[in-house]
Amino acid sequence: MRRLVYYVATSIDGFIADPAGDVACFPVQSETLANIFARYPETCPGHLRETFGVTEAPRRFDTVIMGRRTHAPAVAAGLASGAYPHLRQIVVAHQDLPEPSGVEVMGGDIAVQIAELKNEPGLDIWLCGGGELAGQLVDLIDEIQLKINPVLLGSGIPLFGGDARPRELQAVGIEPLPGGVNLATYLTGTQRQE
């Protein structure tokens, strides 16, 4: 079965964006991006792949799921085929959205549809944001990978919004990346190793 992996940047105090939804608050260094894109080349947006010299095929993810607000910057930038045209792109929206080519729009009972998606053949599924969507899917998330940035935001969009309830996770590793970012990995639910 495919795993749903919440792989996202966060501040030390648990926010994935500032109160306006902007992620420019996270410092970005070329060495950090090089490390991240070497690990998961598929997470480099399509319009930046040439700039960063990313040519590799997907290693872990073949599908990306995001909320409407996470998808909005691609729309604002005029990326007709979305930010990740090299992946199957699914935007979760509870309202009508224009459906650009290469992007699927999903509404209704999201949890049921994502559970079905996990049972399809393929690589793992990348949940790249946002916090409200992560809160809705928390029971289906198998792994959480946090790119913890050395910054405190004080407020903003939390890692998990909505109905996320307390739960135990299994910490399986923390790795320092260039630029002061730490990659922390946690397993949830049935993925926990005893």
C-alpha cells in the first residue's frame, strides 16, 4: 500500500506559513535546496527544475496533494499545468475551482477518496499542505517529515488545523541539513515500528 507522507516546511513553533499564508518567512539557502532536491527531486517545482539543475525522475512520490491555498501561488504565477506537472497533482477544494490541465480537483468526502488513492499502485503520496487539509487527513497520514526552519513565527497557519486530536508519534530520526534546517521524521498509526 502507498504511504501518505506529510512533507512540509515549518517554523520551530509549528507554523507552516505566516498569518497571511506567506512562506517567505522561511530562509532559503541554495545548499538547503540542493540537499532537499537531491533527496526528493520530484519536490522541485516544474518551473524551477532547470534553474536548480534537477533532472532526475521521482524517487519517492508520484502524486502530490495540496489544499486550494497551497495551490494558489501556482495559479497566481500563471502556471497553467500547476507547480508539479511531473507528478499527478490533486487539489482539494470545497468550492468550484477552474481545473487547469494536469491538475485534478477533489471535493466531497476527502478521507474516503484519499484512502482509495493509497490503495492504488504507485509510489508514495506527498501531502505538501496545508494545515487544514493535514488536519482533515491526520488519520490517514503514515509519515510526517518536517523541515524545521530556525525561525519562530509566533502565529500563522499551524501544521495541523481543524479536528486534529492528540496522538503519539514515533520519532525515527532527525537530520541536520545545510542552512540550519533540521529534517525530523515521525511515523504514525500502523507505520510505527515496535
